[in-house]
Amino acid sequence: MSDHYFSENPQSKSKPIIWEYILRGETFKFTSDVGVFSKHGVDFGSRLLIESFVEPEIEGDFLDLGCGYGPIGIALANSFPNRQIIMADVNERSVALAEKNAKANQVENTKVIQSDRFSNIQSHQFAAILINPPIRAGKKVVYHMFEESEQALMSQGELWIVIQKKQGGPSAKDKLESLFGNVDIIARSKGYFIYKAKKI
């Protein structure tokens, strides 16, 4: 089986690359690698999610689920230093990179965990969960992430996702509405949608 960014143990030979990116008005330095999602730069969907996110009113930690090498979690940790940001990914190479990038960008309010969805963070409750879902893993996996996120949110907690219309955006919105009873379209650009669902 070939490597995917959602593989637990990528077998492809490591070829790390480093670049800088401006997110939420701040410059970050990231190291990425083969075998992880969007290895050559911060993808458009993640950037749109990062720039669109608004801090929820309730207290509590944030979760970057499927964090990759860490741009979403690290950017939000920098913007919201009073919040703990949990960054989780099944991919061990992504986890190592996220830890390295958090240190390189001097954000101390992060914790990186290797976890297949919520397998290693089951006891945690969150004020906000952010997902750029692994579309190539299939709709069943993505919808399980939505279902488990609903369970892991505090009351009034928020699930934020980015998804392309052509990659199942309308059906994802329907799924979120069935789980939460509400979905707001926070932003749309170049075929991407930012959805926010609140746990009532």
C-alpha cells in the first residue's frame, strides 16, 4: 500500500523542507516533509480556516484534529496564548514535525499527541475543534470525525471545518446539521467553505 498523509507510519524517505508563511498577521517558519499533507506549503483551505476562525465565548482548550505538521494549531496557539491547543494526528511523521514546529515558533501552549482520531484523547473536552478533513481517507472516516467531535465538545463548543464544494461540501453541511441542528457558513472562497457548528 502506498503512503498517504493519513498513514500511521510513512515509509517514504524523509526529505524535509523549510519555509516561512504569514498567518493571522504573524510570520511562522515551518519544516515539512514527504509523507505529510500539503508538504510544500500551507494549503489554501487551511489558510482560510486559520484566517476565518473566531475565538468562542466559552473557556476551554482547542483541538486541531489531523494537525499535519501543525500550521493551524501553531497559528492559533500564537493568537490565543491563554488557550491550550491540542494537536493530534495519526501520522507519526506529522506528529514529530508539529512538535518541532511548535518549538521553532516558540509557542508553549501546545501539546502534540499521536492519535487515530480520538483514540488517545477520549477523556478530553474542547471549546473548539478545527478540522481540515482527510478527504482521501473517504467519507466514512470524515463523518466519524464529525460524530466524535460532537461528543468531544463542551456545551456551546464549536466545530470548525474547511471543505471544498466539489469534495463533498454540501453533503458535509447536511451531516453537520443532522448532528448539531445548526451550521453557519463563515466564509467561502475559490470553492472552499468554512462551516461552524455549535453544540447546543
